Amino acid sequence: MKISCTNLMLPGNNLTEQAAQLYKYGYDGVAIFVSYSEWNEELHQEILTLHERTGIIPCEFAFGDKIYGHLMDDNLELRKKSREMYKLAAEISGEIGAVTELEFAYGAQDPLPLFHPYPKMTQTEEQGFLEMYKAVAKPLKGTKGRMLLEGINRYESPYLNSIKDCKDVIDKLNIDNSGILADFFHMSIEEADMVESIRYAEDSIKHVHLGDNNRLLPGYGAIDWKACFDALKEVGYNGFLNLECSTCGDPSKTLPETAEFLKKIINR
């Protein structure tokens, strides 16, 4: 397994500076999240040549924007714009052999689902979701890139909160360039047993986000990291473990420390 870090956690004037820091800190890759409105060809070229110039692999790519998370929105115009953005993210991910992600919907849930966890999509909703997934993942066909389904906790997404639900949908989807993104922060909320959930998903897991149960750096909370990493090894996972959490202070100090912490567990 290799370790990476989200660019939004790093200081720096550009991706090249951030990648150079990660290389010095002992990381293998970077997850790139950029503003859709600021996307341009200069940034595109910087990403395409990043690995060659810095030694850091761009392992994940996604856009951020107010239209993010509206793939299944009732507003058809908003839905269309959101899907176009996800398709472009898929195209770029295909170019660099990275993963990108999607979900049924993303945003604070109102009312809060306090006592009714794990709602299921209706048959119509599920069919629409599967058709949408195939459409936005189409640019990845014939590439090494993947469009992954991320399990998001119930307070931020109405459906597909658990890894089990995500695995069941992926099995129905049955297309190449798909899979599961296992986010440990969301899993710490939704999974009764994180180890068993990893075993259930098996080789459908193609990328991992790291954040402790309090969304701090691994080791700053209550997750049993050794047990979870052992489970990932058990199912044959050999991809990236990407930090997506708080830096817990000065990243020039905490990120190298976290790299050492993660490598010790991985190499046990």
C-alpha cells in the first residue's frame, strides 16, 4: 500500500510546490481537488506532468463547486451541469490513471436522520442512479482511471451510507472502471464493524480515504488502524491510503509524523 495526501491540506502556491513538500515528507501520491470555476489548461498541463517533475503520483482527482453532489437533483438543469462536471473529472482521471468519485447526493441533510439509518433507494431511484453512474463513468472506458462510489455518512447523504450498500450497488452496476472508495471517517460513523465491512467489500475497494473518527489525522482518535489495515491486506488491497482530514497543526511537522505512523503499521 502507498500513502498520499489531499492537496487542500497543504500550503503552497501551486500543486508543484505541494507535491514537492509531500515527496520530502515521505509520501507517494497526492489527491487533487480543484475549483471547477478555476479550471484551465495551465493547471491541466501541470497535473499531466506532475509525477514526472516531482516524483509524486496524482492518485485522485475531483472538482469542487456548488454544483458538486447534485447528480440526482430534482432540478434537471442543475443535474445536467453537475453530471457534466463529473464527466470532465472522469476524463482527466482517465488521462492520469487516477480515481475520481461520486455519490447519490452530497450535502447537509435536513431534517437530520437521527433515528432512521440506512434508508434504501426505491427501485426507480436505484435504476436512475445506475444509469447515471454508467454515463458519467463512460469517459474512463479503456483507461486505468476509475469512478468510485464513496460511502457517505447519513448526515451528508440520503443513501449509500454503508460500505455494504455500496458493494451491493457496485455488483449490480457490473462495469469496468468502477469500485468502492472506503472513507474511514464515514465508516467510523456508519459501520458496526469496520473490519468486517472491509472484508465484505473485498476487492471492490479501489481507494481509501484516511481520517480518524473525529476527522483528525490517523492516531488522533479511536479507530483501530492496525486491525483495519490488516483487513485491507487480507482482501488484497494494494492501492493508495489518502489523508483527507485536519492536519492537526503545522503540516510540516504533523504530516511527516503521520507518514511514519502509517508506514510502521503497513509494514508490520
